[in-house]
Amino acid sequence: MVTSSVPRLVIAAPSSGSGKTTVATGLMAAFAARGLAVSPHKVGPDYIDPGYHALATGRVGRNLDAYLCGPELIAPLFLHGARGCDLAIVEGVMGMYDGAAGEGELASTAHVAKLLRAPVVLVVDASSQSRSVAALVHGFASWDPEVRVGGVILNKVASDRHESLLREALESSGVPVLGALRRAGQVSTPSRHLGLVPVAERQGAAVDSVEAMAAQVAEGCDLGALEALARAAGALPGGSAPWTPDLPTHDHPSRSAEKHRPVVALAGGEAFTFSYAEHTELLTAAGAEVVTFDPLRDEQLPEHTAGLVIGGGFPEVYAAELSANEPLRKAVAALAESGAPVAAECAGLLYLCRELDGRPMCGVLDATARMSERLTLGYRDAVAVSDSVLAVAGTRLRGHEFHRTVVEPGAGAAPAWGVRAPERRVEGFVQQGVHASYLHTHWASEPGVARRFVERCRTS
């Protein structure tokens, strides 16, 4: 059972690189070690941090993105994830007040904290300051009176003397110090061109990192005070109820359709780690049987595959292994040629190309992909240009792009999306049952996407 008063904390910071992931993941693991059922959440479109959160809590890490899903879905999605939990920890994104470009506070950590009426714990990188920390904390705590900064955790503290100076400076700020963490290389996690290396690629090393985070946080933070702050959060905004992937009663599949649950193959493994949990839940609610497979190791698609979903990830890192799995590449090409529904986002788009960095891929799309020095990053307003297995032309969705690759050409004869920001353009490919695009979308904002996809799986 979920109540609207689930205890909760938002972990924020003045800027990226302050230690939010270390503190948030460490808190999740430390509270879980105390026997609490902890619900993990991440502000924004990030796919990687939720993997570490899941490792820390044993529960699915979920995103809260007010741009992709709309502010009205934040509390319902939060309550859906927090079902049956004693405590929820929400890791913020970037600096606390940094939101979607040109959109004010929209999708910022502060915005989500207000939507959840959750107290904020500010993580401050104190490595190069002492008394100035008080001015910094005061500024963040007073900038928006609707944001309640309930405490600060000092990170990268150099020594006992340094900690003493920081605590003394903060005494007059009115914001209590709830923890002080020393510099510790053991808790760091490796990064590469798009951020942290996902949990699925690190396995045992990731477990060790999370355990080290938990130990550091348990030693350096006042867990009792943090839990008390979370329990003082109070009720969420009136009328908030958990989001559900179930379709409205009049949209439920018929009894005959229920008996025919088409198999939707979902790409997973180390190369394809980017997927929102709600997508699988929506596909299942729409009547599909979702079966995960690993394109690095499985030479065939799951038995009776009627549709294929390939999300994001790092195919560029595993291009040689993906290319070497020729039987699966041929199976994917044959499925697409048959007209079966195929939905591919970002990494999935690269996998469907003729080649990636000169290595043969599935050849479903008459396009080539290569690594680039240029980072493409940002939210996008999108409109469906062509009728597809996901949407009818004219459907509006919001998406997010995050990659260092280029696909040439960038769009097919029937493009997937028309996008705005930073410039107006068309992108992606729609051909037969294939919808392939760079845009990551969150289907909770438009459940009809999953319903349409599964219906096409039944009829194709």
C-alpha cells in the first residue's frame, strides 16, 4: 500500500561533480542495510545512475523527469515507484536550480522537490573553501522560499581541522550539517564519453563501489537525523495517486486478445542498458509478453518474437562483438523485413544501420553510423512526421538526445520526428514496421504508444 506521506529526501548540489551520486547511492544502501525498504529515484533522463541505485536498494531505479513526462506525472510516478517502501531517496540532476534550457525551473531538481514537497539535502564540494561555504549554502537555501533545504552534507573534506572550520561557518546559516565525508578514491566510479560506466558492465566492481559508498556515508552522516528529516516531509499535493500502467477499462484488450500475448523482445545486456522500467510495464499491461535478450551473446531472438524494442546504450563500445554475432544480426534483419514492429532508440538506431565505425551491423537501415567528437545533448520537442508503429503523424512527444555519434543520412524518406531545438529539422527513419530515432522518449507521457505497438505485434 502507498500513502501520499511516504518519507522522502531529495539529494541536490550546487553543481555537477559535487558528489550527489556518491551520497544518494550511499544513503540508499546504508538505509537498506538498516532493514528499510528504500525506493530509489533520479531526477531527469539519466539511465546510468538508476542502475547504481537498483544495486544499492534491490529495487528498480526510476526516473522523475518533469520535461519528458510533464509536472503532473511526477507525484504519481514517484508513488508508483515507492509502493511498499519505508523511505524514498531522490537523486537530483546538475545544479539544484538547473532545468531544461530556456524553460526556467522546469525539470530542475528544485522543481521536482517542490512537486514532491520533499526536503532537500544539499551536497557541497568543500574541497577548496572554508568560511565561504556559509554564503554558498545561504544562497541556495534562500533563492526560492518554496524549496526547503533541510540540511547539508559536506563532501571532500580534507581533515578534522577543515571540517571544524566548515561547521563553524555554517552555524549561523540556519541549515544543519547532517554529514561530512572525507575524500575517498575507493568510492569513485569510472567514467567515459557519456558519463559513468553502467552497472551491467562492471558487475562485481560495481558492487564493491556501492558497498564503499554505503560505508563512507554510514560513517560520515547522521542517518538518524536524515531519516527524521525524511519523515517530516508530510503529504504530497492533494489528490496524488500512484501512476499505473494499466489501461483504462474501456481500452483493455478483449478476452480473445488476452489469450494471444505477443512476445516483444527487449534488447539488454552490457551493450543496451538504457531503458525505462515503465516501458516494460506499459507493454505488459497492453497485453505483451516482454522477453529480454542479449545481442552480445544470444544468436537468435526469443522464440515467437512478434516485435522488437532496442533502447539506448553503448553499441559503439561493443561494435566488434555485436558485429561478430552475425546470426542475430540476420535474425533482426529478417524480422524487420517481415514487417514486424521494431522500435529503436539511439543505440538501437546505430545497431540497425549498415555499419557502425566500419563494422557491419544489422543493415535494416540504409545508413552508416560513426563516433564523433561532438556531443549532442538536450531535450527536444518532437512531432511524428510519419505514421508508424509508435504513433500517428502529428502526435507530439517530448524527447531527449544524448550521444557522440553521427548517422548518415540523419533521416530516411519517411522521417520519424520533426524536432525543434536547437534548430528545426527532421530525423530518424520509418519504414515498414521500423521506427528508429536518436530520441529517447518516456512512454508514460503517452501510454497509447505501447498500446499501438502491441496491437501491431498482434496484427503484423
